[in-house]
Amino acid sequence: MKKLPEVNVGFEGLYRMLVAPIKSKLMLTGIELKVFNQLSEPKSAEAVAKGIDAHPVNTRLFLDGLAASDLIAKQNGLYQNTAVAQAFLVEGSPTFLGQMFAFQSQMWDPALNYLPKLVKEGPPPPSPEMDMGSEEMWAQFTVSMANYERAGVAQQAVELVSELPEFPSFKKMLDLGGGPGLVGISIVTSHPSMKGIIFDRPAIIKVAKTFIKEYEMEERMDVLAGDYNCDSIGEGYDLIWTSNALNFARHDLDSLIKKIYDALNPGGVFISFCEGLTHERTKTGFVVLSMMSFALMGQDMCFDQGEIADSMLRVGFKSVRSRTLNLPWGAADLDIGRKE
């Protein structure tokens, strides 16, 4: 008589993976339709449908899906944002992340939509549509990243830098690959007299200038445009900070780290805050998965844990101290190098 198989593991995790794209699509649709803008206060499905000019019954079903995803709460037939949705998914908030989420999803889609083909045939030939070096693309991404930096990243950077024993003596800092510049602006603002420079691509620097003006830091912040692989990054810095911005130099890292070393004053400090993959480049899982589309397209730029710290030591930093910190997007390595 045939027997049923003996099963010692469950498939709940697999089913959760199958459902996960539905949850992300619900969130992205809510952002697109501005549903979360409607729900700072409790509202009925009918009121939300009227507010977004949508079908009443399907709006109710959609709101139930958002509630099932813990993005909104439903009580007595009324819907309202949860704390996380209110903080990060309502347009107009300084920590609104909807634009960034939508942009990242658009960057991931080309690879994910053709995943079997990419696995079988390898990366496609380079094309303008997939060019990670596109100035227009980076400018758009920079705008979307500004609220991400305001949503806790810049505050954490200030905490880390202000704890350095050298912090009171700093006079000039560089935010290398600074994007919108809110991290550099925040670090400089936290110091009574230090001045700062934001370095990035020309199109990105145009965006950074708008935030320097917004935060009224024109007297203490300046910008420098270029490609850090081949252009000067300036000199005379007491602090150089970079966060997830060295990846385009991964295959010639020592050259860039030496440039950073030379740009520091004696006793200067270089801080790198970047992913460091472990477990044979399979962890942190969030980082591996979020960068998978780019890697499949032939742009695998993630660092192994210790890779940046080792480069610091090779080019001459007298000491390097490293530790791993947890961030919303996964664990990251904080490497602090000090020059003689």
C-alpha cells in the first residue's frame, strides 16, 4: 500500500514569499493613487473612493488589503494610516519615502521581468535605458533620496561623527558621493564652526545646491562636481564621510582610497558606511536581494565585509576600526580610518 510522504518541514515561508509581491504592489498602488494622503484621520471606504475618484467596492477591497498588510488600520468600518504609513507614505511629509520606493521599483523591474532569460543568457549588452551612469537618472534618484536621508539616516550620521574624539577640532569636511547632501549638511550644522563640501556628479550637485539653500547653509557648505575615479576631490579635509558611495570604484578601490588618504590633513579621519556581504556573499539578505537586479544586468558592485577596511590599511591609514550597524535596509559596516 502506498504511504504518504514523511514531511519534517513546513512550506509557510515559501507561501509568504509568494504573497510578498502582492503586499508591495498594494503599497506602491496606494502611493500612486495617494490613498495614504486621505487617511491621516479615520475615513470610510466610500469617502476614500470619492477622494481619489475611484470605484467604491474595489476601493474597500483595496483598503482591506492595505489593512491586511498592516499599512492602515480598520476599526468600525473606518480606515486610518498606521504610524509607519503616516510617517513615510503621506506626501508633503519631510520623511515621505513613496517617491523613492516607486523609483527603486522601476529600477528593479527590468531585471525581474526577464529573470529566467537573464539567468540563462547572462547580462544584455549595455544600453542607455539600463545605464546606471545616466546623469538624468541620478538626478531623479537624488531627489527621491532626500527624504530617506531626513528619515533617520542623517541623524544617525551626526550621532556617529559627533562621538569622535577629534570632532571638536574639525575645521573642514567632505561628504563624498553626498547625493542630496543632507548628511553633510547635518554633520556641519551639528558643529559650531566646521565647513563642508559635497562632492558628486554634476547633475546630482545641482540637486544638492537646492538643499544647501533650503537649510540656509550657503555660508558653510560648498559643492564640487566630478567623477571621483578620475577627478580631484579637493584637499585639506579633517573629515571625509562617505555612505554607500564607493561602489563605482570597487574594481580599483585602492586608487580611490589613496586619493582620499592624500586629501586628508595629518590626523584626519575617513569614515565609510557601506554594505559588507558575508556568508559567501549571501548575507545580509536584504542587501543581496535589493542589488540583485543590478548584478544580473552585469553591475555587481557590492563589497565583501572587510574589503574597504583592508584597502584603508593598504594605502597607509595608521589604524582602522570597524563595526557592523543595523539599518532599515540591512546591516552595514562602519569603517573608521585615521591618518598619521
